[in-house]
Amino acid sequence: MKKILTNVKRILDNGSLQPCEIVMEDGKIKAIGMELEVPEAEKIDGKGNLVTPGFVDVHVHLREPGGETKETIATGTLAAARGGYTTVCAMPNTQPTPDSAEVLQSIQNRIEETAAIRVLPYASITKRLIGDQLTDMKELKQKGAFAYTDDGVGVQSADMMLQAMTQAAAIDMPIVAHCEENTLIHNGVMHEGEVSQQLGLPGIPSICESVQIARDVLLAEAAGCHYHVCHVSTKESVRVIRDAKKAGIRVTAEVTPHHLLMNETAITKNDANFKMNPPLRAIEDQEALIEGLLDGTIDFIATDHAPHTSEEKANGMEEAPFGIVGFETAFSLLHTHFVKKGIFTLKQLVDWMTVKPADTFGLPYGRMEIGTSADLTLLDLKTNENIDTSTFVSKGKNTPFDKWEVTGKPIMTIYQGQIAYEEGTK
Ligand SMILES: [Zn+2]
């Protein structure tokens, strides 16, 4: 069955917008052009909106198996589709952990049965994320592991990390790292700085993250491994990554929307919707992240979508778990606060949410070309509304952005030629 998406505009390489139509067949893009005559095709009217490649998010927590009260693969992928995403990479801090072929296969089965969009699951670096025994990376690659990570915790032993990188390099797979030196966490629940002192809350120092990135880039150099840094949050981390790239080390990095949008001064009271790991840092860190993204030190944006129940998040900064949701607010917030203000171009933002993450990991997605998967996102850039967590498709309503006024949003998401989300329908 052929479909034609009409009356849309796409962004050209020079940033200008060009009217176009897109023909899809068998889940793939067949043609892109104007006045394409395909009389037998089913027509989807794009109503003059912008069409981009479906968004790609390589850092998400879908919580299944084991955390289904927070989110499931079904609810998480529907929320992702509402946010314009067609490819997401699911973190392995589930119960059980995908640290064996059997567990990874069972997760693949659940994805096959219940996901609304493409889900590429990570496998862990170490068994049960404990850090003392490596997984069988080759076997996990054969079961479709996207990459290896112990996200949620840092790999503490330099020797363990070097072995992991050496093994990954041998099979041409990336190591993806949540960087956190356990001896420097100090039971912190937010950034160690002026605001943590004012609120009387224990702080996590910036070096807790940056010192491990500094170690890891040298290990990656020694191992010849593609090393990717999750959710960079400090100015020192940006500097280390910039220097490592200059030295020719194969390091890439991501930043979250919330670290770009906020800093520690946003935390005015003990509200766990501001509790995430890494924490919101100082204003100089926020500025360094924006600069790092603009100069290419940081490669792209990933949400770190991390749903928790309202009950868990009601427990205050010291008791509540780390993490906030991100799928359903990412584009609107970034468009409003960076594109509308002239800090990012629309093309830059779209690239950081599509082709840049895809290219970083060699994925054949995130671009709109003939023969690629018909994964498309329609964006209405003119809507004005306030974020309202009660409308979220995600089970998680834990966000510090509730009620924020935003301009522009995804209104339709097409995955493999089928509508996965359409505004106004459920
Ligand atoms: Zn993490």
C-alpha cells in the first residue's frame, strides 16, 4: 500500500524550508519531491507543517522488565511517539538486567510484542551492573545489543573498564558510560554548590563526573574503543572531552534538554522533580554545555527519559529516586528556549535530535532519504500552550517543566510508514 504525505515543508542543508511531498511504500521512503503523481496512494495531509526525520533518542529508561509501575515498553514508546521519536535505545538498569543472551532475548520479545516504535536495547557492561564481572559482549551483540553500558552507575575499576573497552573494540561496538566516581558522591542529592548549601542538602561535586571521564578517555585511547559519554553536566567534563577529541581519541558525548535549559538556581525548594543524576549544575556549567554543543564537542541531545511514580517523587530530594521524564517535552522546550531565541537554528536542533545521534552510532535512521525507513515527524512550530503533565502518555509525570509555556510541538509521528501518533487521537 502506497501512502503520500502532502503539503509539508522540509529543511534543506542551507536551513531554508522547501515545500515537498513524500511517497512511502512497504515502510520505506520511495520518493521525495513536488507534484508527485501517485493516484493510487492513500493521502495524508500535512497541513503545511514541517516534516523532519523521526527523532532518535539513545538514552531512555523504559523500566520494563521489573519497573512496570513506573513505565512499560508500551507506554514508554507511545510517549516517545508523542514526542516525535521513532527510534529509542533502552537502558539496561531493569530487573533483570540484560547481561545474558536469555534476558536480552526476552526483552527483544517484549519489544516485538508491545513497542509502538523502534526500540534498540542496550546490554550491560558488567553482570547486574555490579562492576565486578564482564558480560559476554559477543553473545549479546548477536542478540541485537545496541551498545554496552552500566548506566545508573559508573564502572569503578579502571581495569574492568579497560577490559570492557578492549573487548568492545574487538567486535567494533561502543562503550557508553554514565560517569560517576563513587568515592566522590558523598551521598549527594543535588549539585554541590551555593544552592545545596542554602537548602541544607548534601551535594555531588562536579569532579565526581569529570574525573571519571578523564580516566576513561585515556582508557579508550589505549583500547582503541568508541567511547560515548552519557548526559555530560559539568564544564570540566566538556573541557576534557574537547581536549580528547583534539588528541584524536574516539570519544562522543550527549547532553540532556534539562541540563541545557536549567541550572541549580531553578531549585528553590525541596522538590524531587528537580532531582536527577547528574544533577542540575551551576550556571557556568550550563553555559559550557551550550557552547560545547555548538562547537561540536558534544555531539547530540538525548533525553534520559526516567519515569518514576508520583508517590516515589513525593518523598523529597533526600529520599526520592533520581530522574525526570523527557520524551513529551524535549522538542517543545528546546524549540522555545533556543531556536525562538536565536541561540540554535532549527536545523541544528533537528540534526541534534535525528541524524547526529544516528551517525554517532552508525544507525541507518535519522535522515529523510529514498530507501530509508519511512520514519517521519511532523512539527507545528506555531502552537502556543503550557506543558500539562496530566496529558502525558507516559506513566511518569515527574518533570520540573509542568506549566512551562512552549511554542511548537510534534503533531504526527510516522513509523515505518504507519501513523504511530497523531495529535487529538489516543
Ligand atoms: Zn545515567
